[in-house]
Amino acid sequence: MLLEALTSTAPSFPSFRRQCPTTLSCHVSFDVSGLNTRRNPTMKVTACSKVESSSFPLEKKRKVVEHLCLLKAKQVLSDKDEKDMLDYLYTSQYQMRGIVAVSLGRISNDNVENYTHAVFMRFQTKADVTKFYENPFYSKVLKEHVMPYCHDLVNVDYESEVEDDMLPIFRKGEEFNYGVEFVHLFAFDDSALGAPVEDALASLEKLRKEFPSLIVQSTQGSNFNLSSKEYTHAVVTRFRSSEAFEIFLGSTEYRDVRRLLIHAAYLICLQLTSSSRAIKLLWMLFCPS
């Protein structure tokens, strides 16, 4: 079952006003998804083109910091309590400075980690993320409206770049009125980092440029959250619709990248001698509105 997710933005940037099964290599997948039913649930993508350009053809880049929070909700969570939890997380952007964009929703498929919900936020700087974690209002939201309904959570924070323009930075405009979010989370062993990992991540970035008719925006980076190093890298990709995501998922190009990821994980396993953890990959797909 899919649950509609929420996205919005708040002021932050000074220039603008305003958002697979487990393998031998410890590879995990899940997705979080839904459609934008608040604006136009009938939007369709019926074809795609493969060209070397991004959705926003701007060369200048601006750094942003992405925050991901994965929740494990209790089995007895009611629809009312779920709505209360998500509403408080969503509206926290209006009570704190620094949050550029918010997207959240229910994870739509079973996964071995048993995560049930995902929250995505964008910040201007690492300092903004630090202030966010320390903010008394956010601590109160977690204590009173999240943890009573959840028994665990994990955070991932990474720095990336987006086109230096108001719409892609704040995830606004027509291209962000519809679609779904697709998230890859990786856990690479420290001794495994190197060419195979870099090649796999570079291949995912290349796909963004090859499918601008399907992909609105994609960011990736290494997790700098020292208190939560379960995952070392993350990639967040915004698709134009659930249909666009399905086309992408079935493409030869993505299947080739999947094979590269699995191959990289296999090579990493061969390199490891003392650590049992090599690579973990999770998928998430959820729908902003």
C-alpha cells in the first residue's frame, strides 16, 4: 500500500526566498513510493529519450546538504497516529530555520531491515544540519510525535551539488509538482572503498544525465553523520512519475548498473579478510505532493 508523501520548502539560501534481495555481499533493497494525488494523479510518462543533459541545463552548481531519516514504525500504528507523526515531521520546517525542502512518506515494499517510513530534508550547510539536530523543537517532535509510534530510526547526511537556480535548489516548479523519490543507500566497508565503489556511483550519476525525460534531479554523497555510520553513501533521485520510475527500472542501462553494483560488491567481498560487512544497498521510493 502506498501513502501520499509531503514536500515543501522554507527560506534558507541567501540568494533566494524559500525545498534487491540479500546477496553474498550483504545487498539489501526496498522502496518507498506513491503518486502526487494532491495535484494531478493522472500524469503519465509514455516514452523516454536518452540524451547527455540534465533536467535543468545550468552549468553552475551550488552545494547542498541532504538529510535522510529512516523509521521503523510499530505494527500497531493506526492511520490517525501515522498522519499525526508525518504531519509533525513535515511542518517542522516552519518552526526551524535552514530547511530548504521536505519530502516524506511510507515505504511501499517489504525489506529485511523492516524500515516503514522515510523522511528527506535538504539544508544549505552542514552547520544547518547540526543546528537542526540540536533544536529543542525537533527534539520535542521526536519525543512526543515520532518515537511513541516507532521503535528505531537511522539518519544519513551527505553533501552534494545541484544546479544553481531557485527551482532545482528548492525543488519547486512544474517539474517537482509530480513524481516519486528513489533512494539508494550503501554500506561499504572502509577497506573496500576504491575504484569499484567509485565506478558504481559514477555510473548512477551518468544515468541521471542519460534520462532527463524520466529524472528531474539526482544527488549523491558520502554520509558524514558520525553518530550513524550504518550507511556510508546515499543517492536520492526524483522521477517525474511512477511510470517514469518503472521505465527506468526496466531499462537496459539501469540493469547494467545493477550488475556493476553487484560485481563491485563481489570484488569487495573477495578483498575482505577480517570484516563480515562488505556492501549493503537499500532502495527507497516515495511520492512527494
